[in-house]
Amino acid sequence: MRVTHIITRLVIGGAQENTLATVSGLRTRPDLEVKLISGPTIGPEGSLEPTARDIFSDQPEHLTVVPELVRPVHPWKDFIALRKLEKLLRAQSPDIVHTHSGKAGILGRLAAKRAGVPLIIHHIHGPSFGNFQGARANIIFTAAERRAGKVTDHFIVVAEALKQRYLAAGIGQADDYTKIFSGFDLEPFLAVKPDWALRQQLGFGPEHFVIGQIARLVPRKGHADLLNAFRRLLPECPQARLLFVGGGPLRARLEVMATNLGVQDKVVFTGLVPPADVPRQLGVMDCLAHLSTFPEGLPRVLPQALAAGRPVVAYDFDGAEEVCLGGQTGYLVRSGDVGMAAKKLSLLARNPELRGKFGRNGAAFVKENFSVKKMVADQYQLYQHLWSRIIANASPRLPN
């Protein structure tokens, strides 16, 4: 089978890491020929294009960048990208097109249909529509997803919550969806130990209870809520410290907020770190907090923290409940309930045995469900299953 994956851009992020791990794993299957099409990597998040080039170093022609495939809505560029994608797919003649992300998902599926691709799959890593964007953009993207959904043979979701969100929008039927957790390289996370040297370098002592968050410093990722929860926690847990891992445009505003709350000397910002450094950052933390309300399917950092044996406190949003198992791997808090988040963080701060129990449970759960090997195998089996149905439907009926 010939399979072409299409993604909007290769910035540092969960969807992009998932896609590259997928194409890398699928390329080892002798019966698959795998290609990747991406738009240009534009944005402050950092680039995974070097990783993509390494994956396709033996066949560089199988990696294509379409300059007009950009993330913002741009009618002229979108039209050109659609035509270029259609031309590429006609030339490649794939059996399967597997799209990722909002813009590439819409244009890629429409182009695949126009090019006569037999099997079109869309991978939903996070919703491309919802109240997180302006009303006009929400209307446009919802309509576009419904239109693209009509030419989609199957959907892969990283969390059950995404399936329910799309079904509620009238996109597809329940049988059109398969959930496959977003796998990642587990070994660096399972091997995490307390990093006392880095703790000291960041200004934390052995007596401190370090709460970490790993996320871009952008709106709705929950940094402000976590600062407020941290401020409420301090009177009963003065040894608590807060570590923000990641870069982004909100850093200056968050630093001002920390100063206004009087906690600036207890909060550390690392700035942008490469994905390979995330396990080491987790080695500094005693727990991870993720109070995001940003639609992202299943935040990748949650299973990463659990694999490292760190309990999590997360808002009950999208797929967080599928890994943050209340009373087993951490605590799930109603979105926006800063006071309850502070109480759960306090409970973890006062109970190292509980942290250890949650950490062990979390590591075992992630080890069973989030390996790249399992993710790739599940996708490969889905390809085979869907392709067998196409072959069966295309075969002439035998006479009775």
C-alpha cells in the first residue's frame, strides 16, 4: 500500500511528534510506502523539520513542503495549496491519504477526493472548531469540517472526548471513529529520576515541593489559574515552588502577574526547551499541574508526566479524564475551580506516599497504553482492515 500523510506544519507539538513517530514506524513495514507532505514550519514553537528530514534521509523525495499550506485562513493561498495538493496526490497515486491538523486536514481531504484516492483518513489530535476561537472563525471551520467529513472514510481520535465533540457537530457516524492513544518514546520518561543538580541550578532545594507545568505560554493553557492556585497554596505549604517549562508570548504578562501576587521569588520560567529535554525537566518536579481549557484532545504532557512517575492535577477538559484517573494517577478538577486545584496540590504536597502510589499507577498505565510500537501497530491494523473492506467492495460478486 502507498500511504501519504499530510500535516499543516512541523512545529514542536504533540500532533507533529505523533505524526513523525507514525510515519517513522510505518516506514519499517515492508508492504507500505510512506510519504509526508507538510506546509512550511512558521511560528515561535520551534521546528521538527530536521527530524522529518532525518526520517526520510534515505528517500528525501518522499518529504514535500508546500509553501502555500499555511495555518491561518488565506483564501488565495488556500486555493493554490488545494491545487498543489491535488497535483501531488495525482502524481503519487496513494492508496491511502492520512491527514492531520485543521488546515491540512480540510484541504488534504478535499484534494484527495478530487485526486481519486480510494481511502481517506483524518487524524483528529485536537478540535479545529469551538468557542476557543472567534464566532466567524468557528462558523467557517465547523462548516469546512462538515464538508471535509463528507469525503472522509474514517477518523482516528486520540481521545474519546474528540469523537463525541465531532459527532455532536454532525460529522460522521459513531462507527466511523477509532480511538488510538498518541504514543511516544517511553524509555526516557520511564527512566526519569530526581534531578537534584538541575533542581539546584533552577534554585530549588531538596525541601521544596516543585509543581511543574509544561506548555506553551499562550492563552487558555491555564498558567494564570495555576498562579492563582499556587498563591492560595502557599500559606499552608510555604515550601511549594512553581516551574513553568515552555516559551511563548504570555511570559512577560505572567511575570507581572507573579509579581502582583507576591510570588515572583518562588516561580521559575525556563523558556522554550527542546522535546528531548522534557524528561529532565520532569525530574525536577514533584507533580505536574495542567489547568488548561485549550481544546487539545488529550494533552501529551499528561501521559509523559505519568510515565515519569509524577502525579498530575488537571482540569476536567477534553480527554484529560482518560489518563488523569481520579484517586489513581492524580486528581481531576472541574475546569475553572482554582480553589479545588489548590486543595489537591496541597494534598499531594503533604503526602509523599500518595505521590509515590499515583506515580507508580500512572507509569504502569502509560507503559501499557502509550508506546509508539502500539500506536503504529494499531494504525497499521486499521489500514489493513479499512483497505480489506475497499477491496471486498470493489471485487465482483461470485455467482451462486
